Amino acid sequence: MTSLTRLGKRAIALAPQIDLTVGLAPQIDLAAELTTQRSSDPRRSSRPTLSTELVDSPAIAALVAPPSVPSMVTISNLLFSGKEGDTGTFQLKLNLEKAPTSDITLAFTPGSFLVVDADGNLQNGTQNFVTFTPQTWNQIQTVWFIAEVDGIGTDRTIGNTIDYQLSGGALASGIYNLGSVANTYAPDTSRFDIDLDFRNDTSGFWTLERRAIAQKASTDWSSRIANEWTGLQLNGAINTLKTGSSVNTAFQTRRYVDDLVVFVNTINSNGTAGGYGGIEYDYGGWITSADLMPRVGQIAIDEAVSNTYLYNAVSHELGHTLGLLGLNWEGYLKQDFTTPQTAVFKGEYSKALNGGQDIPLQSQDGANPVTGGYDYWHPAAKISSILSYEWIYYLAGPTEMDFALLADSGYQIYGVNVPFPPVAPVVPVANVPPVTDQPTNTTSTNLQPDLQVVVAKTDPLPVQEEQLIIPISEVLQVAIESIQESDSVLQPI
């Protein structure tokens, strides 16, 4: 669902408790260099982010240098696989003889491809500092971090340190060294990739099974896209998509983007919304963006959506992150908003599939009975599209109409505006014995919902979840202003 507004699985490794001491240990030692110095004001620095790759690998234990002298900070209980794209945690505690008389702030400056959350609570975004008060100075603090994926394709041996500095009631600094980070990701320049990043899953909703369902939805879109974009390196904060609007909870990211990355979140709408989806226009998708085509998006799926309907909900929202319908600049230019009763999408390829008629928009089906607003960002009920509310839970995936709409929105689509790639001939193999031994403990790949039991009028979540929040007159004004001002953009939420 959309509206308009401004714009790894964790593998575990347990390290024995250590005191950070003077001197930096080699390789993956976790000793810290601690020096007394004058305090400087704690600053929020650019924080790295986390990865989207699913790595199910055995845990490894980090080697730790033995302590030599007492320090002001003890770091212990490192839980980290040592692999790119994985998240990890460690714990820290202040070593003071008595309570300080004033607050002590511990600020982190992570390496180039690391992101930290100092308070270990991703629900309030990522923070790069934590404050100890005279009442909480002796409490153990858990710090979360992620070793972001990069576009290099080799193990990362440098930039894996987290600098920290104490200020206020105690003055000290140190370095926490995570050691070498093993490579798990390399860009694939032979195909269009939609990478799903589950870093913001704080509830555990996105299990391995559900991630596989979401990944299938992603692949069903990307397999028909012939484009290949230039790699993009993120380094900034993004407001987390939660309830249909970008609220003031931001997460930092420093991950590499091959073609399109979609951060996957969850929401709890009390049954009023199946999900939300949209484009981050700071990075692409609008005339004022760095790139005209979408490069970064977010979706948020309601935790009430069962596995039966999950594929359809994810596929629908991924369509929005790609720019459907009229949510990227090229698609928006094809929208005709003259009146709600006549609003259409004017695209060459979709029109050809629709018997020579432009694609009617949802507004032609009437106003939202709850909000009274009109929806211009979905096809009308008569159009067989995963983006159509009438069809979303009936379809096994994106339809030819959906791919035609993508072609009209600036994409090269196999079988629509570019030919399918040649298929290698099948070479017959003689005397191949039949396979008799089949694995008995396998995971089904049949992730499509049972379409026979779906009734449109009894959708598990009402379709009014995705409705226009801003009146269309304001939308048109935003579009005009976006041409004149670089900070006026259209954003689906």
C-alpha cells in the first residue's frame, strides 16, 4: 500500500570475558588501547548498517588477548559469526570504584562497513552513543552491530574496528577490533537483483521459512527485468517505514547496493493493513533524485498476515518499491488525474494488453469508504494485476500486465520490450540411472498460497490499508514543485 508525503540470521560465537588493556592485539584480538585524554563533546557519527544476506553458518570463537592492566571498560561476550552481512553483539561495563558524580557518555565510531547500535534496541533506531548515569553506571550494556556487505567480493581485513571514547564523568578512549570479516557477498552484474535486507526485524517474524517466501516474491519480479544498474554505496540514515509514514526512527546503513535493495520491516496495524511499500527518493526514483530509477525501498508487512497470503502481500509491496503504479518519475508522467472517475495510466505496453484502452486506476472504483479519499496508485478492480486490490490474493504472482506496467515505467522487461535471452539447448544424456534416493528431510519450495480458498470479499486484511493520505490536489502541487525545487519529492509510504 502507498501514500504520498515528503520527502542474518545471527550465528553465535562466544568470546571469554576480557578487560580492555593498553596496546592493540594483532589479528582478531579484542584488546583495547586505553589512554587518558581531555574530553570532547560526544558526537553522532555516520553509523554503518547491517546486511541482508541469510548466512546459516556454524559459530566461531574469537581469539582474545589476555588482560594485562586494569582498564576503565570491560568488553565481553562477543557473539558474532565473523561473516559479512551478519549481525553481532557484545557487552561492556565500566570499571569504576564508585559511582560517578555526573553522566558518562560512551560514543562509538565504527569502521567503514560497520554499523552499531549502542543501546542494543533497534526499535528506536540505531544510536552511536550510550549514556551511563550515577544510577546506571555499573549496569552491563549490550551493543548491537552489523558487518555490512560491500561490493568487493573478498575477505575484509581492515576497517573492522570500533573506536570508542568516554567523556563527562570519566575520560578514556579505546579500540575494539573484530578481526577479519569473511566475504559472503559479491555483486552479480549478469542479472537484475532485488536484495532483501531484514535488519529491522526486531520481533523475529521473518523466520527462515518466511524469508524464503519473500525471496521467491523478489525473484519472480527480478527474473523478468533486463536492466543492470551501476553499484551504489549507501552511507546515511533512513527513516524506518512502520505504519504507513516515515516516523522519526532512523537506522544507519553503509551497505552496498547492486541494483535495488529493499529493507523489510513489520507492522502491527490491528487488522487494518496488510502492508506498506515505497521508494526512498533520496537515492532514486524521482526527477530530483540521484538516479531516476528506484535504488532503495522499504516494505512493512503486518505480522497478522499468515504464510498462506505472505507471498502475495510481499509481491504487491515489492511492486511499489519498483515504482508501480506511477510511483517513479517515468511512471508518474503517464498518470492522468483529470478526475477520479476518469483517472488512467497511459502506457504503450499496458494499453496493448488492455485491448487498446488505457489502464483505469483504483479511483474509478470509488472513494475509500473509510477515509473518503481516492486512490491513484493501484489499477482498478477490472485489471488482472498483483497491484490490484481485487486480484492481489487470487494471483500466483505478477502477471503479464504487471510486467507491461514496469516496461511503461522505464524498465527493460524480457518478453515485453526486449526479447527473452536465448535458452541453451538441452543435450540428451544416455543411460542415466533413475534417482531412487530422495532426501527425507527437505523444505518444500512450493511457497505459493492456496488460491482455491481465497475469497476477495473476506481478505484476511481489508484492502483499505493502502489509501492515499494527501488529497490529489496536493499531489499535483508536489509534482509541480518537485520540478522547481530539489527538495520536493513524491514518496510512497
